[in-house]
Amino acid sequence: MSDDLATLDANAQAELVRRRQVSPLELVNAAIARIEKVNPQVNAVITPLFEKARQQAAGEIPDGPFRGVPFLLKDLDALSAGDPYHAGTQFLRDLRWVADHDTYLVAKLRAAGFVIVGKTNTPELGLNVTTEPKSYGASRNPWNTAHSTGGSSGGSGAAVASGMVPAAHASDGGGSIRIPASECGLVGLKPSRGRVSLGPDYGEFWHGLVISHAVTRSVRDSAAILDAVAGAMPGDPYIAPPQQRPFLAEVGADPGRLRIGLMACAPGGGTLHPDCAAAARDAARLLQSLGHHVEESYPAAFDELQACVAQFSTLLMSWVAATLDELSEKTGKIVGPDGIEEITWTYATMGRAITAAQYLHAIEWLHAFTRRMASWWASGFDVLLTPTLAAPPPRLGELVPPPGNPFAGSEKAFALIPFTAQFNITGQPAMSLPLHWNGSGLPIGVQLIAGYGREDVLIRVAAQLEHARPWRDRRPSVHA
């Protein structure tokens, strides 16, 4: 039964429970068995919550759309009451820090019926695009364990791709849902800003760049999970435009004939690996065959890459400094350079040197950049198609800075993700789809971006692509 369940998405597993063909406890026990079997090979799950999950599955579970389905939380941006929370840091790990409440996101996941069976690996504070923290070691890609899973939701990506669970929590401040989705062969939707509450702890994080959702195997799971977690909560500073109907209803809905722009070059004259360009062009041909109008076009502001990175970095470093101060306040222990990685401490040190005027200047620049980007959609385009990343999944170790040179991996990291962080800045929904594998058998994702608040458009066209070129039967070499 466990091996059969490893191939089913979350909706299919929930349907088995509704039909009384399997119990929630059987689903959870099967997932635990798969985690115990596969995790030693990929290091995705760092905090097992097995006995707690068994107790929940054997008791009263809310009668939500995913009643009894096992789920994993990324150990960042999602607090679950009574469970360890380390955010990838040695500092919190050594303190054995435990969360005392659920975030709104986790409460909604529980209300939907999910049973949390553990927490997944993440780089420290989500600051790298590969999941190789010193605190817990590297997560390894199930398609080739010598390669990265991406970051910062890399543990969740590895867990879902290897069949441990059908879906897992992921969060995205510069691409961290879409990067592991691309590198692990999954669906990764970053929702619109304000679609999913960050409360009760935050109104926004990284000045609105960060948002949570999930990595999944199917478009319908991504849509249905978004239905479960979306919606404003009391005190949220802003909300996304309300959808007209459930996102799950968009799966299979006719998207109409869309006007789609193709970007098959790296912004700002950067380098794009031929595999990634091929993936985008192949997806463009598939979209054309489905009746859409595709033309080579993209927002001119995309080429402002260097300035964008500079202003993004000003914001990021400021927030890292504030985060370390917050951790010191919450724990009553001063966060020093011995408790965190060198790059994190360097970011915080630089962040403390940024003035309020410089920070506000960066915010205003990013606001103006957002208007320049949005004008392309306003000119009549429905969707932009790009590669998700500029290169295939890198080998482990390539993006980890050596001691004494904290920025050694940063240039490579930014070069890998020239297509993702822009849409954390603009707040637009963006989705990575597993439509391509290269000659080495590694997944190469393609990214679709719609106008702000238009997840419905993305879900319709993504479901159309999934139907035209299904990926559900593809299995990595490491799989439950």
C-alpha cells in the first residue's frame, strides 16, 4: 500500500479517505514508512513528528478537503505549536527552540485535514538558493544525489519528488518555491502578494517579498491547497484581489486564446544555459499547438538586473539584521557570529550599516520598478513564459562559500536565478512547471507569470499544459 500511495497526489489520497478505502492512520503510517526508507538518501526531513502525527491521525481530524493526508512543513516561515523551529540556524537548534503557537498558515493546513508528519531542511534563514545548511547538512536531489535540490524550500522539494509525501509547505522570498520545483521536477506556484497571510507574527516579511504556499506533484493539488490557505486574516496590512471562484475550479477551465510573451534569453546580457533556453522554447511551441499566440517579448525593465539586485540586496540585508535582533529578543540570548553562518553574519553587519534613508530609497526604487514591469502586462499580454532558472541543478557545494570568503557563492547564486526575484518584488503570481528534462535526466522547469492577482489564469493554462504533456509517471532514481 505504501508504494502505491507514493505515486498519488494529495487529492487522490484524500479521495481514498472519503471513500473509506483507507484510514487517515494508514495514510500517515505509510508516509512515515516511506520517509524512513528514503530520507537517509536525500536528507529532506530534519525533524520527524511521527508519534504526534499518529496520535492526530487516530483521533478527530477536521473534515476538510485533505482529511488524513500526510504533509511536511518547511522549517521556516511556518510555526507549529509544540514543535522544534530552527529556521536552518545552529543558534536555534542548539537552544532546542520550540514554537508556542501555530501560524495562521499552519492552522489553515490543519483545518483542511492535513496531518503534519515532520519538518524539512532549509538553508539558514532561507538565504541561499541551495539547501546546504551547516546546521543539518545538505539535502540531495532525488534525480541525482550529487546535485542540489534548490532552496530555500529544498528539503520540501526533495521530500515530494522522492515520494515521501504528496505535497509539502514551501515559502518564497526570491524564488524559493519555484527554484526547488524546477530542480526537483515539481509544480511550484508563488501566489500573489497578500494572498496568504503571514500572521499572526508578521504583516509582511522582507517588505512584502515573502509568501508561503507549497510544492506539489500536480496542478490540481497546488490549486486546492491554495484554496485552503488563501484569504486575509484580521489585521493583515493588505490583501490580494479576491478570486471569483475556488482555484480548484480553474483546473480544466478553458483559458481562452492567451497572448503570451516568450523570454528565452537571460536578462541584462547574462548567460543562459542551452538546456534552459531549449525548455522555454519547447514550452512555447507546446503553447502554440494548444492555440495560444506566442511572440518573443518581455518587459524591458527585466534588463535592469544589476540595479535590481543592488536594491533587493539593500532590503534583504536590512531584514537579516532585524531578524537576528528579533531572535535575540525572543530567546533572551544574543545571536553572535558563532551561532550562525559567516554569510548570514556578514549580511547582518552590512544591514546594520544601511541608513533609514537608504532603505526607503531602495523601497521607492522597487516600487517604480514594479510599475515598469507591470506596464508590459497592461499593454495586452496575459502571460510571460521564461525558464525558471538560468542553468540546470548545480552540483552540491558549488553555491556554498568557503570559510573567509562569504560572498564567494553569491555571484553564482544570483546568476542562477535571474528570472525569479523580480516577481517577489512586483508581487505577481508565478509558477514553475516540470515540462522538460535534459540529456542528463535532470529536471528543467519553465516559469509562467500572470498579472497581479491572476492565479486563475496561471492555473488554467498550467492544467492545460499538464494534460497535454503529463509528468505524473516520471520517477527520479531515488523514490519511495
